[in-house]
Amino acid sequence: MRIDRVDIIRVKNPFVHPFETSFVKFVERDALIIKIYSEGLIGYGECKAFHAPLYNPEDNGTCLHVIRNFLVPSILHQDIEGPAEYMERVSFVIGNRLAKASIENALWDLKTKREEKSLKTLIGGFYNEVKVGVSLGIEPTIPALLNKIEKYLGEGYHRTKLKIKPGKDIEILKEVRRHYPDITLTVDANSGYTLADIELFKAMDEFNLEYIEQPLAEDDIVDHAVLQKAIRTPICLDESIVSVDTARKALELNSCKIINIKSSRCGGIGESIKIHDLCMQHNVPVWCGGMTELGIGRVQNISLASLPNFTLAHDIAASNRYFADDITTPVVNTTERCTLIVPDETNGVRYEVDETAIDRMMVNREIFR
Ligand code: OSB
Ligand code: MG
């Protein structure tokens, strides 16, 4: 496919409620939308980076630089076979996976339009419907957190994940378990701890958590292996897994028993499929992580999560869990079973990009043609 034009649109969309993690309190989603024009069709991708390099080494400023100066010139006015060939073409760019993934995702979207097939069909998806969980930020008080848990349990979310950080962990878990002894519960530390906290994680074994997500540093699968040996609760790696190769090493070292796949963090949908397949061979379940994405990214995640080894509840909440306004028609909403129907050619589920919503949120647009 010949690439005729690329737009990079910076948008900002406020969160309905601040979302606090161990590394920052988010108040708005700052994102880049990628539009690739090719032979009369348009493919959309969403860059999942944040406003600052607090979770990933990249942020929207570095992504803009890399996309503008290295990725766009690699494809503009050229013939691209598809997402895989694009990834080979830009392999000279080291790291910068979120930037690469945003274009890769847009090329997948173009491929669905060219071939008139759903993303599910193109990647060999299996499930028609996927289960979703909710990820809850750190709240100022325990009663405020309990209120949030009650609200989302009421909406049917299949798993409750609590963000934790040093000093906001065991006490919170005790209270939550006292009120909700049986719910499927997980915690996400976002790399907030070190092996010096090993006793704390041993103490968490009594709370019957489905998993502990990314307790230690993102570049430390060795210490995660030590920790996993010392506790019964499965460790789920998120930040540490940035490629099929890091996944292979983590599995060889027994650093985790579960992997959270975020296609952006791993450089795109193609690499995510490889990680999925590797985990499946090793009987390691995966689930689809979230980056509080806007509709374009959220919708692509639904299709990724249709692969057979995506067996645990996903961080693909209804859009209204984060936003009052979103950029797809319809906006992503869960069924009465708190699931999402995976769009395919036959079920009539279809999401279109809402350009007027993008215009409402736009702070800047760069056009390359
Ligand atoms: O670690 O999974 C994470 C949000 C921002 C950055 C990192 C993470 C998260 C979430 C929310 O946990 C996931 C979502 O619902 O999109
Ligand atoms: Mg996480």
C-alpha cells in the first residue's frame, strides 16, 4: 500500500476522576492520534505514551520526535506491504516501542480496511466476547476506595485491581478483604518496590490475590525470579515485558506466572501475538493490559484480547470508567455481562472514529504529505 499522507494529532481528554498510581496522579489523557492516508483509505492508530516519561521511557514529546523525524520518513510516499514489513523497515530505530507501535497499529487498521476483514480475523482471534476487569487508582482514604470498589462491582467488573505503593498496601488490602472476602482481587505496584520488601510480599499471600502485578523494577527479571520463588501468589509482569525476547527470558527464569500484554509497550500487535504464542506454549496465561487509552486504542485491544490464551479479565474497561467524551462511535461500552463483543465480519459490531470528537480534543496537528 502506498502511503500518501500522515497526520499526527495531539489531543487532551480529561479523566472523570483523577487516576493515581505509584508513579503519578493522572488528571487527563494526553495522546497522539495517527492518521495514515493510503490509496483512498484512512488507518488510525493511537500512541499510548503519556505526557511525561514516568511509566515508559518514552512520552508524547519523544514519540512526536521519533515519529516525525524517523518513522514517517520511512513510510511516506513509499509502498508498504503491511505492519510486519514496516516493523522491519524501522528496525534501525532502537527501542522507542510506543512510537513504533502507534504507526504499526494504524497500518493494521489500514489492512482491515483494504482487505475488508476484521482485526480479529486478520490475527486469528478466537473469542467472540471477552471479560473485563477494572483497575482502581490509589484513593485518598479507604472509605473512598471502598466506594469505588462497590460502584464497579455493581457494574459487574470481573476482577478488581488495586494500585498500591509503599505505605498504601497491606492496610488497604486488609480492609478490602474484610469487606469483600471472595472477589477476584489483584494489586499493581508499578515497580514501586524492591527485594528489600520481600516480607511485605510474603504477607500478601494470605489475601488470596489472583496475582501481584509488576512489584519490582521494570528492568529486573532476576529479582522478580527471587521474589516469585519466595511467595505463593503468582507474579504478573507488565513493565518488564517489552518484547518476545524479554518474555522468553522471564519465562526461563521463572520470574512470573502470568503476563500482561500491552501492544504499545511491546512495539505493536505483531510482537504481542508472538508473546501470546510463546506464553501459550508455556501454559502461561496472559491478559490485555490498558494504558487508559482513548477509543481507537481501546477498540484495537478488544480484538487483540480475542486470541485464545488471553484467559484472564482484561484492563479494557468501558470508556466511561475514564472519560465523559471519547473518539469512537459508539463509545466502548460493556454488555450486561460486563464483557465486550469482539467486532467481526458477521456480528454487526463496528466502531467508527469520531472526527468531530478528535477536533474537540485537539491541541495540535502536523500534516506530512
Ligand atoms: O500498569 O497497568 C498499568 C494505567 C496507566 C499506566 C499503567 C497502568 C495503568 C492501569 C490502567 O492499570 C489500565 C487501564 O484501564 O487502561
Ligand atoms: Mg500494570
